[in-house]
Amino acid sequence: MKRIAAKRGLKLEQHGGLWVFINMLAKDRGDNDFVGFFGEANALHRNFYEDEMEKESVEILTGRIEQLITKLKEVC
């Protein structure tokens, strides 16, 4: 996401900036899946530190993150 933002002349320095940018992408593309997938990525990021999810949940969300990556590649 930071690379895509940089291509658009934006510099994302804080985590909140990622949310602003992903919302902008969702609006620009007319695709709210960007927000949903990023929310799931954020949950996995939090889980890295908190270790609160079951393995099965992590596996399911990992597949959803692959979908986010695919969508982000389409934007590039």
C-alpha cells in the first residue's frame, strides 16, 4: 500500500494514514472489499503481538489477505 501511495505522491508515515489511503482506494475503485480486506490484515497484525486467534482463523484470514494483495496489484 505504501508503494501505491508513493506512486500517487503520498507518504504514509502513520498507521492511521493507511486507513485513510485504503478508504480512498475503495472510493476511487468503487470496491469496499479493500476496506474489509485491510481490516482483516489489521486483525492479523494485531494478532502477531497478542496471539489471541486460533490457527484456523489465521489460516482463513491469510487467504483473504491474498485477495487484498491481488486487488492492490490491479491498482499498480
